[in-house]
Amino acid sequence: MKKILVIILVHISISISFSQTPLQRNDFNKLTSYEELISFVEKICGGSQLMSLEYIGQSVEGRKIPAVKISTSKFGVDTSKIKMMIFAQQHGNEQSGKEGALHLLSLFNSSELTSLLENIDLIIVPQVNPDGSEKNQRRNSNDMDLNRNHLILTEPETIALHNLFNENLPHVTLDVHEYFPYSEDWEAFGYLKNFDEQFGLLTNPNVSDKIKEFSNKEFLPFIENHLTEKGYTFHNYLVGGSPNVSRIRHSTVDINDGRQSFGILNSFSFILEGKNGLDRTIENIERRTAAQAEAMIGLLRFVSLNKDKIKRLVNTERERLVKGNVKEKIVVRMEHVRGEKPLSLPLFSKYSKQDTIVTVEEYHPLVEKILKVEKPDGYLIPDDEESTAKVLEVLRKHRIIFYEYEHNPNDRITKYQITEIDSINLEETQLADLKIKEIELNFLQDKKYHYVPISQLYCNTLILALEPQSMLGLIHYESFKDLIRVGEDYPILRLIKKRKN
Ligand SMILES: [Zn+2]
């Protein structure tokens, strides 16, 4: 009897110490190091029926990247559940994302959140960028901003994350960050953003309107209410300099970040932005960590409550991508524009030390569609040049389907001739503006082409990446500049199948 009691006591004390995160054990005086993080996830996964640990890849400096799968059975096996993936700390100097994710793991370990697992299978990647975290720097060890790398996937960290996504196809994704309110222009303006948490929704116009509407009308009020009840302040994610120097919009339209690269596949996808400390490390870390964890719990609760609705929505909207309605048009150029009303923005006044409402006239919440292209049935990509071989490499990394092309007389094939390269400013970025002429080809050159059909999950990604006039296309990345030369043909061809009416 005594022996059993001792065993029980030892067991309880082990689970309590397992449940405590390294940050808690360090009394919130020291951030969790990479080594502490690994030993924490290994211990809790080793002692848990619900959690299993996978290493999904290695950072540039060779640090293994852990992912924790949490499920009452085995992730993805029970198809009545909804699948969700949370990933944190792509930016190494946004430490509370990692700490919040570890806190969430400790809550699952101590059974506080187990009821959520009746509806959800969850993957948590607490730290995408371990090298950056150890140096408390934004970028990885190749000096790349990982959250601008989700289209070209040159970095091992983003490749690992996309492999994880493609192998598990979560319906819901959340990318956890921190925003830094203390930039020079805001300091000079005298009013600072003071929200504990901001959630950013999908903004690209090619993402399903139904998903965007559901996020806007149902999720936003829910999460605001959830966080307010828990004592945290909240706002829909705002990006921009201070209102006296620049406009304010709801982040970017680009598909090269975590939120939108999964969102363009019609996932129910978000970015979360906690408030960073002034020192970008430890300041206020206890509250920052708790707020991040609470925001993640809020999304988990919303997803659990709306499981069937979200699953149906995501599955239907993904099916639409796979079926590929060729007559549809895809928006390749877009710009945030003013809405009907200015924004009444609660800000923290440096002078009165209180929250004050500031009216922002240059509030640009809407996305205008500037240029559209018709969806082809597919693209033909030769692999005889370094530039196009690199394009095929990117498609392989995304697990996009393509195969060797065999000519069919019913295929109508066109090429783009580049007549001029001008420049254009869109979304605060100076971009190459290609003037093109589309020419129908009577015969194909005698070389090997790969056929990339549009009717697949990556339909919108493909069109935005490959169309030469797309503001989000590969041609705008340094390593793909060779794809375009004035007076020459763009090497990637468009194919449309002739249809009998
Ligand atoms: Zn960030």
C-alpha cells in the first residue's frame, strides 16, 4: 500500500514538473532555450497518451525542428474530426509565440484542454526558426525572412513546414507572431498600438469569399469576445506606419507568407500577432505568453464549436480548386484601397498614458482587383534551361502535380512575347511591369515539356506564381529574374483544351 502511494506521489510530481514549461520553471526570468525546448517536448510526449513527437526537418545550423501531434487516437485517422496546425516563431525575435505554444502543450498535458480533442486533431510546431530564436534575430541563419519564403521555399525550415502541411492537409492553420509597436514613426506620432493580440485574416482576392466572410463575420466577433472576457485587448490585424505618415491596411495580399500560402489553398487560415516587449525579449513575457496561449485557445474553441461547418466549407472550396472551372478569372494584380468610413482606432497615448480614439482617414481595408487573367487548363514548362528547371524545382517542393507532355491536336497553346519591361508600384513595392503580347503557336519546339494541370489544390498558387504579369509571381524574386528578357518569349506556355460545345 505504501509503495503504491509513493508511486502515485512520484507520478503526480513528475506530471506537474512535466507540465511546467521551461519559462515557468525559470520564473519568467529567462526565455526557453532550444535545448530546454527539446527536452520539454521530448519529456511530455514520452509521458503522454495524447501527444506524439516528430522531427520534421533541420534548421540551416542543423537544429531539429519538432512538431507535436495531439489526438485522442492517431492524428488524421478519425475522419469525423477537424485537422488543425499551429506553428510559431518563424521570426526568431518574436519569443512569445514559442512560449505560448509551449504553454498550450503544457495545458494539453495536464488535461485542461482535453475536451477540445473530441473534435480536433492538432499539430503544434512551437518553433519554426530555432537558429533565429537562439540569436533573438528575425531571420534564419541564411539571413532569409522565413515568412517571405513560402512561395519559393529555398529554406529548410519552410520546406519542412510545407511538407508537414502537405502530408496532413489540416483544414485550419495558424501562424503565430508578435508585432512591435515601438517603431520610430509611431513613437514620434505619440500614440501606440496597445492590443495584447491581433488576428489577421485572409486578404488575397483569390481565396474563397465564403471562407473570408465566415472568418470576418463569425470568427472575429467570437475571438474579440473570448479575449476580452479573459482580460486581454484585441484588434483585427493592422499593418502600416503611423497614421500621419502612411496608410493602414490589413497586412499584405502576398502568398509568400505562412497565413496566405496555406490560405490560398482554401484553408481556414490566420496569422496571430501578440504584442512584443520593448526589449524584444523578456519584458512582460508572462503576460505575453498567457495572451498568446489564450488567443490560440480561442481559435481552438471556435474551431471545435464550428467543426462541421468549417470542414464542409474548406472541403467544398478545395474541391472547387481541384475541379478547376476554366472560365474563371484569377486576380493577379491588386491593391488595398479606402473603405466607406475612416477607422476609429483605440491607441495608447504617450501623453495622457491612456487609451484614446484616433481617427485614421487613410484606412485601406478593401482589396481592389486591378488585373485578371483567364485560367488556362494548364502550363507547359520546358526543363532545358536553368531558369525553368528552377521553376519545376519549386513546384516539386510544393508537391504540385506535373508530368511529361504529349502533344494533342486539340490543345491550343499560346506564348507570351515580352515587348517591354516597365515598372509599377503596388502595395508599397516597386515591381517589374511586363508588357506582353499573347501569340498562338502553330507548332511546338522539339523539346521536352512538362504539363502542369491547373485542376489541383495548388491551382491559384500556380497561376499567381507563373503568370508573368502577376505582382506575386516568381519573376519578382532575384533567383528567377532570368525568366524574363525584353523582346524575348516567356519560356512558360499556356495551354487551353479546345472543347466541343
Ligand atoms: Zn513576425
